[in-house]
Amino acid sequence: MGRTKVDAAGDIDETTTSCFFVGHRNGVFEVAQDDVDGRYDLWQLGDDFVEMRWEEMNHPARAEWNLAKWFGGTDSERLEKITGGTHESRVGDTYAFGMVAPFDAVLFDAGGVLVVPDPVVLKPLLDYYGATADHQGHVRAHYAGMAAKSRARSNESDWTRYNSAYVDSVGVPPENHDDAVFVLSRTRTAHLWRHPLPGSAEALIALHERGVPIGVVSNASGQIEDILNRSGVCQVGPGRGAPMRCIIDSNVVGVSKPDPAIFDHALPHFPDVERSRIAYVGDSLVMDVEGSRAAGLLPYLMDPYGDMSDAPATRISSLLQLL
């Protein structure tokens, strides 16, 4: 996909065949259709850029309306389709989907952000019940499950909606659904959250090398620090993975998200950073976004497949977007 350069005045130097330009206080952004997969990518024009893959859209007018909505406008209020000529930039007043607000430190959830339930275990388990998904399909199923859990506003201990959506996502036929859900509920234990997400460990290292303080705050069962270390993702201090200032496990500290008090156990490790300048990345709207927002942090929702496009949160598809 080609790039279109826009100067400070908002004039187009070169044009592509079908793209959108959005003016924003953080710069001018290009949204163009990817000729390879038909999805939409978001690029910041200038020295830096952010890539965001949009959920698949089949109707151009619908795409334009959705993009405007994500930018906080209505209809075409903050979005203009360009097929040539010049563009007058429009300045919005909210952060856009896929854009990263300023932060000085980052805290991460573990599940769904750094690791997911291990497909090496779950794939053969659910293949027995007719599942058709490959390894990556099981990674994808985690986010389908988390979206279902968030929409139901399930509490931390209720994984009923998650398990059902996971089983559906991997292709278990309806006649085997209930049996597969039962077996998944008995197999997906806390110690199975150990499969590192591609790009996450690399993003942690890159943030560390840039001098960004980082840490983990996770609802867990006393195991998460050991698992992240064994998986080579991160650890407190030096080691194979990125060095963290802290790894907070809810079982260890006795409080869990969405209670904002769990973040009080992490903040003393960041005495040089205002809490309003600390980002928190999680994959649950209820546990992570609402919990961290209540604690005064900057919440980001990990939503790589666009399952939560209507979520009242800034969404990212990869930790690499924080760089």
C-alpha cells in the first residue's frame, strides 16, 4: 500500500486511489484500504506512524461512518474521503482509535497482553470435539472469549461466557458445544496461561531500552511472576526477558481488578511518575479498562481482532503500537 505525504498546511503532495485523511491535534492521519487483505490501515503522516488494522468492512460508506465514529465524530464530521485534489485538515479533540496518548510509564495485564492459554494443550483437547481452528485460531479464540465476557460484564471468577465463545470460535459443532465447554472449563487452569504473544516480549524490551518504566499488574493465582519468567517474557530485575519494576499478582496482594486498590501495590515502584501519566494495557473492558481508569491511569484495551469496536476505550492491536 502506497503512502501519501501531507505537508503542514494539509495539502496533498501525492494521492492514492482511495483513502481518508483525518486532521487531529496529534497530526494528520491517513486511512487507506489495504489492497492485499481489504482491511483498513491507519498511518500517522510524518516522522512517526502508527498502524491499525480495522475490522473487515464490506461497504465504503459504512467504513467512512465507522471511522468517523471512532474518531469521536458523527457521520463525516471529522472524516473526509479523498480521491484527489487537496485536503483541508480537520482538528478533533479526542484521541483516535489506534493513536497513543502521551505516557511516561506502562503497566500491563498478563493474560491476553503478554500471554494466552497455551494452544499446544487446548488444540488437541478441543479437536476431539470437532474443533477446526489451527494454532493461531486458538489465540484468536481467546479474544472472542474476552469480548463475550466483557459484554456480559462477568466478574473475574465467572468464565462461562468466555468458555462458550472460545469453543464457538475454534469451530466446535453445536452438538458438541456443551461437552467441549465443560472440558475446557476443567482444563484451562491458571498455569496454562503461558503462551507468549508474538511481539509482546519484543515491545517490552524496546520500551525498556527507551527508558520507559514498565511493570505488570495481573489478576492471577500466585503463579504469574514465575510463568512470565519461565516463558522468557519478563521478570523483576535482570534476566532473559524485559526487566520490570514490579509484577503484582492479585492472589499475593489480596485484591483484584476491577478494584482500583490493586494498582496501589504497583505505584510505589513508580515514585518518579504521576499516576495520570501511567498507561495500563489489558484485554478486559470491565476488569482492566474500568479498573485502571478508576485508579487514575490511562487505560488501553488490547483488541487485535476488532471484537470490541464499540468499547468506550482506546484500543490497540499490538504492544508494538506503544513504541
